[in-house]
Amino acid sequence: MQAFIEGMPKAELHVHIEGTLEPELSFALAEKNGIELPFDSPEALIAAYDFHDLPSFLTIYYAGMSVLIDESDFYKLTWDYLEKAASQNVVYTEIFFDPQGHTSRGVAFETVITGIRKAQVDAEQKLGIRSQLIMCFLRDMSAESAMEHLQMAKPYLGWLVGVGLDSDEYNNPPVKFKDVFALAKQWGLKLTMHCDVNQKNTLDHIRQVIEVIGVDRIDHGVNSLESDELCELIVEKQLGLTVCPVSNRFVVQSLTANEIRTMLDKGMLATINSDDPAYFRAYMNENLIELQQEGDFSQSELKTLMANAFKVTWLPEEDKAAYL
Ligand code: ES4
Ligand code: ZN
């Protein structure tokens, strides 16, 4: 089964590039940039990963970004992720980035997006892994800040396939960003938003992303199973759900294997993803292997999960067909 999983051509649709920052690279960049880390070694840094909910994770995740300063840092971060993903037979990936996590520290938008883009182009040429970029807004910052960042992205629209919404969901509903997402849609960008697992007002948020924002996909969205009506809407609209099993374990102490199987049984387009693989210590293969073990998934179910991912990618239809 492990060999089957490792050998499958895979697509990943929910991975935060800042969440792929490995402790070893953190140390190398800290040294290069003259930044002092409050740990003696990469191992000590990993030992300090103490996540039990979204806020406790996000604190560590944002602190980790402090070593990313110049274009070459964003290049190396992205290159290393793409190299790792390619080594796991990921043939296509849609990558999130959080520009506000960098501009708020004085790093220019252009520095961030150019470093990421150059690595994407090189990785496609040299490693054969194709990728597209999704700009996320931090939902615990203002709608005005999100709008400013959307405007900053205007000269780079050709490098973006869509926009997303991440960070702390508490008291930050999707509708807060209605105008920002409406403009992004007008500009031809695809839309997705996080509806993280077990957040306050989670069913309201899922309803908002579908009915008010009009998203093309939902990130996580596991709690939709609590409402037959929302499940039916998700099936009817053929919305992909980018579920992240190992990430879920930090919030609900489960890889949500039962929920993922229920989604498949209902005809919902569930997909499997790594979210923040360096922090959660699990890339695509590890997510799939652990999920298979928890839920005793068959090869046919795993194939369905991966076919779902290719179906709901934001590739042109004719390119999608090549993978299905
Ligand atoms: C995230 Cl797991 C998770 N949830 C919300 N926002 C995020 N950004 C990076 N990882
Ligand atoms: Zn995420």
C-alpha cells in the first residue's frame, strides 16, 4: 500500500509556502541574514512545536517567517518545497502565499512574489513539476489591508491563478472580505477561502463562502458534514474541499478519516493536502499513508481522492484532461 501511495501521480491544492519552511533552512537563513533564533538547533526548534489549536499554531508559524528577507530566501523556500513535492510524485501543485506576513515586517511585495515565481519557473523546467500561485489574505487583518495587497498584485496578475483567505477565523467571517473577493473575481482570479475545522460559527462561514462570496473551492470545510443542506450545495456546485488530515490532528486529534470517507460516499470532491508540511512534519505521501492507516482506505478510494484533486485544479480544462 505504501508503494502504491508513493507511486501515484499526485496534485496538491492546499499548501502554504511559509508552512514548508524546514527548521534546517530556518537556521541557514537566520545565519545568512544575521538573525538570532531563540533555539540552539533545528531539533530544539522542532521540539518547541506545541500546537493544540489554530492560534497556538499561527503564533509559531508567523514567528518562523522572520528569517525570510530577500528574494533568494523566497526562491530557496519555494525551490526546496517543489523539489520535495516532485520527489513524492507530486506533478502539479497550487501554492498559497501570505504577502501580509512579509510586508508587515518591511519586506516588499515584489521581493516575495518574484522569488517564489522564479523558483516555480525553474522547477517546472528542471524538475518537471508544474505549479500555480494563490495569494492569501490574512483574515485577522483589515479588509482595507487586503484591498491594498490586491492592488499591489495588479502588475503580477499573470503570475496568480487565484486568491484565498487564511489565518485566524475567530470573529473574522468571509463576508468581511466581500468587496475584495468581488474585485479579484472581476480580474479573472479564482476564489477559495479557509473554513477551518471546528471554528466558531463554522456553518455560517461555509454558507457565506458559497452563497455570498461564490468561491470556486473551499479549504478544509470538514464541518459542512453537519448540514445536509450544505453538503447538497457543495455536491451541486461541484466544489472541491481541500482537506488536510495531519493538520486536522492538531485540532481534533483525528485525521478525520471517517469524515473524508463520508464525503466520498456523498459524492463530495474531497482532496488530500499537507497544509503546513514542515510544521506538521508530513508532506503529501505521509498524509496519505497515515490517512490510509487510520481509515483503512482502499486503493480505489485513494484513486478517487487523487482524481478529485485533478478535477478541481485551476488548470485549463484541456490540461486537466491529461492527468485524468
Ligand atoms: C494555516 Cl492550518 C492554517 N489555518 C489557517 N491559516 C493558516 N495559515 C497557514 N496555515
Ligand atoms: Zn491552510
